[in-house]
Amino acid sequence: MRTYYLRSFGCQMNEHDAERLRHLLEAGGLAPVGEPEAADVLVYNTCTVRESADARLAGHLSGAARLKRERPGRVVLVTGCLPQAEGVAFFARFPFVDGILGPQNVHRLPELLEAAVARTTPGDAARAPGGAGAAPGRPAFVEDGPHMSGELPGRRARPFQAWVQVMSGCTNFCSYCIVPYVRGPERSRRPEAIEAEVRDLVADGVREVTLLGQNVNAYGRDLPGPGEGGGGEAIDFPALLASLDGVDGLDRLRFVTSHPRDLSERLIAAVAELPSVCEHVHLPLQSGSDRILGAMRRGYTAEGFLDLVRRLRAAAPDVSVTTDLIAGFPGETEDDFAATLAAVEEAAFDGAFTFVYSPRRGTAAAELPGQVPEDVRRHRVARLVDLTQGLALAAHRRWVGRRAEVLVEGPSRHAGGVRGRTRQHVTVNFGGAAAAGTIVEVEITGATSTTLAGRR
Ligand code: SAH
Ligand code: SF4
Ligand code: F3S
């Protein structure tokens, strides 16, 4: 086994897990290749948040099945949220897969790989470690064992940007969402461990850190308070931001995702006041109908959400507020949907991810009456796309004629130009030379709904 191909899907948490998987594979002596055809080990790090994610993966796996038929000695592993949701039933659908591993067991990849190699090497079965559930000819899987993978190092895609996991899991159980079932309960990392990691990264050349968690605003709640289990919180998210803001040499601090229910006045103040904290908050609204928000178990009303947005914009006038929206949740009427359109317009989002509701097995919403027909869901999402693109274009146009601070990420798609991001997380393309990893001032000269254009 000399080469590996890894493909990752889903959220930033999953991308970050992919960095750790790469680190483990490379520590084991495997070299990365860009094409599955050239690889001895194929790893698919999966997402199952919506049915479309499953469908996309099935396409990639049929390619892997063909490669496996051509050379049965190849190892095919599937990691991430899909096999975690399906368990061993996964193998009934994809019998050619040699091993699976859930997101709570990323650190056990070497064990899984060893078991999977033994499986694909006839006569070598004696070497298969029992711990990974391997048996000759049978696929390998790692039994569940809660573990905090936050401490595992990863191989970063860019030397000057890094993700840092502040929490794992989610215990919110929004009624449509499968994440709590596949990622386990919400657990915060110790603040000292997070700060030490950020210091090490900055010493290693990182200028921008993005803190990751499914609900970062709940950070610290599960940590023992002062006096070991005593009253009070050890630390909360605004306090964590303040301590990281003090790390010398860290230029930009970002975080995803914020849950509106847990967004505090102090968090708003942190965005407005801490110099390294970027003026961007990703704040998923999901729906603008209070009835639907209740059925989703989101814990806020449309008016409460809009009040947060108003306070954010008042405290930090350049803040960009982006969101996630779901169209066609069970029971959603035309009136409910109209309330979503109205709330979206009122919030004047700078950007949005819009999703067709997708029933997930095991979630509460999948069992609700009044499932909305597919064509209605699709039609509504198309209307949301139209509205949110128009709002994003208007928000971006307001930057034309102003100067923006841009962290250069690399060459742009247009020959001779470079590309970077503003503090608001908007991509800027501009002409002239600037080294990746540097921060420059750019005059904004044009805007689309997704990008800005500029010159130095
Ligand atoms: N923890 C984050 C979201 C993680 S999932 C948060 O709560 O904000 C990312 C987005 O996928 C969600 O915000 C939601 O808009 C969408 N999503 C999750 N489950 C979905 C489902 N079953 N159907 C459609 N969209 C879904
Ligand atoms: Fe899913 Fe809700 Fe948790 Fe986000 S907060 S991951 S939407 S259950
Ligand atoms: Fe997908 Fe798992 Fe993230 S289901 S959205 S990769 S937590």
C-alpha cells in the first residue's frame, strides 16, 4: 500500500476530520494522489445530512466498485456520517467496501486500515486485529466508543489558515436533523487545549483560525464550573474569543456555526469589539414561521431572530450575516412560506444556503404528517434562491467604492489575478501580484451575488 485518494463531503467539521484522516494516512507512509485510479487506498469521508448527499456519494462509490473489480487488492474505506447512520446495514448496500468508520472514531483509522488490508489479502487473515471487528473475508468496522477527536492533529490545506474544533457533537435535536445521531452529544474541549493549539498554529505560520462547532454559542456549558462541578460556568464562548484574541500574531478569528437561541449580547460585543474577530456571523434562520420554528424545535421566534440581526448590525455596521434556510418542512403552508420570505427580506441576509427539506430516517420530522410534495418543496426553494441572491447582490454592491481588507488565498480563475477573502468572508478577485497568506487593502470596483472585484 503506497498511495491514497481521499474525497470528503459535507460540512467544515467533516472537512476538518478529512484533514486528520490525511494526517493519519500520511503518518502511516501513504502518499496522496489526485485520481482514484492511481490509488491503492480509497477513502470516502461522507455526509448524510440530506438525501442529495447520499445520492451523490452513491455515484462516487459505483466508480470505486469498478476500480475494486479491476484490482481487488485495492482497499475501499468509507468514513464519516453515512456509515455511522446506517451501521452494518451499510455493507448490504455496498458489499465491496472493505471498512467503515464513524466520525467519533477518526483516530482509529490506522486500526481499520490494517484490518481492511488483512481482509483484502487472502491467507493473511491471522494478522487482522480483532479490535476492529475484522474477520477473514468480512468487512471491517470500528465499534462505537465516544472519543474527543478534537485533539488529533490534521494536515492543513493552506499554511496560513486553520480550523480548530472547539466542540464536538450536538445535543439540540432539531426535529429535521440527523447530526446529533451521528456525531454524538455536545462536548466542549478544554479552553487551555484550544488556546495551546491556536498558539502552535500561529507559531507555524497560521494567520486565520476558524473555530468549529455545531453550536459554538453553547461552548463551555458542559465543562465543570470553578470549584469542580460547582456553580457557574468555567468559560463561555465570548470569553474564549477574548482569550484567543490575545494570541500574538493571530490576524483573523472566525467561528461557525452560531445557534440563534444561544447568541448572547456578549457575543455581539465580541464581534463588534475584538480586533481579530471577523465581522461575519453565520446564523441559520431555517424558517420565518413561528409555527414551523416550533415544530423544528429551534427555540426562537422570527421576531427574536430579527431582533438579534438588528442588534448585530447596530453594534457592528459592517457585519455580514449569512444563513441557512429549509423549504418544505412538514406542514409548511403557503402562509408559513410567505413568512419565511418576509423574514429573509427583513433580515437582508448577505448570503444564504437554501435547502429542500429532506426527511432523514430516525428524526422526529420524518414521522410528521403533512409532508410537502417534492415539486412544491422545489418550487419554494427556487423562490428562496431568487430572493437571497438579489439580497446578496445588493449587500455586495454596497462595498463598491470602498476599501476592504483581504487575506490573499491564491491565484484567481482569471489569468494573472489573485483571489482572497474580506473579513466578511466574501471572495474578492483582483489584478496584480500579491502572495498567498498576506493581508492587503483592495479597492472594491464591482460585485456579483457571490463575489467582489477589485484593484489595489
Ligand atoms: N449546526 C448547524 C447546522 C448543521 S447542518 C446549525 O444548527 O446551524 C447544516 C444545515 O443543513 C442546517 O442549518 C439546515 O439548514 C440544513 N439541514 C439539516 N438537516 C436537513 C434536512 N433534513 N433537510 C434539509 N436541510 C437540512
Ligand atoms: Fe442539527 Fe440543530 Fe444540531 Fe444544527 S443545532 S446540527 S441543525 S440538531
Ligand atoms: Fe453532513 Fe455529518 Fe456534517 S451529516 S453536514 S458531514 S455533521
